[in-house]
Amino acid sequence: MNETFFVKKSVFLLTLIITSLNICFAQQKKAMVIPLIKNVDFYDGYHKNIDVPVPQGLIKLDNTTYLKKLTQEERALVGDSLWVKEIVKAGCDNYDRIGRIELIAAPKGKNFDDEMAQKFELLRIMTPFNYKTRQPDNVPYSADISVFTGLIKNQSLDIWVLVDIFGSTGVGQKETFGCGGSFLTYSASINFITGKSYHKNSLGLYPLLCYYSLNGKDTTDGHNAKSQSFTLQHNVKSATLYLISSGHGAAKGGEEYNWRQHIIYLDGKPIMKLDVNQNCVPYEIYNTRINGIYSSGHIAEERRSWCPGAPVPIRTIELGALKAGTHSIKLVIPDANFLPTESTYYISEYVVVE
């Protein structure tokens, strides 16, 4: 190989890199940030309600939950593509906790808790084992929610965003410097990031479950199973099931320490077996307190249905073309050990059709 070849190859690679960067910068310039919540504080979920000033536009439902109704101006800014981004800053809760963001679509003029309101979980997060004076002291979480742009733009609906991070400072008050007497668990900021893309925003959405507790107590649909149905008015070319699932229960043998295969049934027929596990290695950096998950001999060999410091994956299952009429989706977690370990899987499901 001569020197000319290497020069030409280097120039080609440099040109390719510059072109890629230009494309990336161009995409970033087209993106728009829509601030929803800035530096709002969450408090101990086991403590009595803490009365604090709430930023304009927010409703504090309790120590762990806030609600925001999207304004017409905010909704008008939403383009064809949409991401939700949440940044969680460490407070005085040392442990890994669960949080979520929900979108609630209610008939115009009705409240968020109206019986006709539709609920969708947009993002589920797990906080890390953190020590607030160590870096990094904040964690970014995000999810592509472009399938909801049409719903958000629908003027016959009012759109609400619910944000919840449950935590406790019982241990942090004793073990974390500067946390004596504090009930502040976390602080969080939430933005929509929107832009133009090839996404269609006229997709049909069918809510099935939103943060449902599958715990083995209800056997109506069989062992460790839950079934939901939806009705199509017309034939559709394709349908996709969106699924968020995470196992919880810290007793001996509890589901927090396991991952279980999920089986999906469509109209009574099994169509998919999902290994609901997650690689925790990329999220070790956010865990600034020593713990039993991110320690020698554990991190490389054990998978879980969720990881401290990570978003819970949103999984998609292709259902194919469907005819008009009523269809059923059944989720089964056959090997989960619920009742003896007081465990549960929190399940969210919705179907998107084109």
C-alpha cells in the first residue's frame, strides 16, 4: 500500500466525520426544547404532607407527585417527533427508587381524574444508590414519545402530565452529610424535545394498562396473567404493542432480584416470548454509594428487570395487520413468585395502530 492510498483514505474518513457532525449539528438546531418542570422538589412519601410553595402551573398532589396541564402554547410547539427528558438530582434518599411520567388525555373541560380520561405511561425510571455530595449528582433519563404527538395536538382533549418519584429519607438523614432532619428526596426537571421527522402524528392509540400492579392476587385471567381488550373501527395495516414492565419485592427471593420471561397472547394465541432483563453496566457511573448490585462479582454476571440509575426499557411487540373488531392482549409471567415474597410487576401497555 503506498502513501497516496493512506492520504486519500484519511481524507475520506475526515470528510465522513465532518459530514456526520454537520448532520448532527443540523438536527440539533432543528430541535426545540419545551420546558415543562424546572427544579421541582420531591419529599418523603412516608411523611405527612409537606406544605411548600409550588411553581406556577403545577399542582402538588402529595409529597411525591406533581401534575401539570399543558398550555395551548406548549402544545402548539410540538412537532412531528417528540422526546421526554427528565433530569433527577440527588437529595437525601440513599436508595434506588421508582418514578414515572404519565400523560393523561381528558375530554376538553374535564379534570385529569375524569372517568373518561385516558392514561399512558411515557417513562419509568429507577433512581441510583446516590450520595448527594458525590459526583455525578444527577441522572438524565429520556424516551421517544413521538407516537403521542397527534394526541397532544388533538384540540378536543385537555392534556396533563403527571410526575411521580417515591422515596424516603429515613436512612439518608442518618448516613448522608447535610441531611439531618431533611425530608427532601430528589429534585427533578422535565422537558419535551421536539422537531421535524417522518413520524406520522395521526396514529391510533389504545390504552390498555397504566402502572398496573400484577401481584398474583387476581386470578381472573389465569396464573400470573392479565388480559385487556381494544376495539378497532376499521382494518389496520399494522399494530404495535408497547410494554413497560419491572419486577419489585425485596423480601428473600423477591422479584426485585430476578427477571422473568413474559409471554404475550393476541386473541388467545401466543405470539411472543420476551426475556425482560436489562444490562446494568452502563449505569454504574450514577451509583455513588456502595451497594449490592454494583460491586465486584455482581455487575458483569447478573441481569435484572431494571437497573438503579436507568430508565426501564419500553419494549415493542409487532402485532401485524388487524381486522376491525375487538381484539385481546394477554400478558403472562408464569414463573414469577408473587404471593410468598410479597412481590409485584408494574405493567403499562398501550397499542399503536397505523
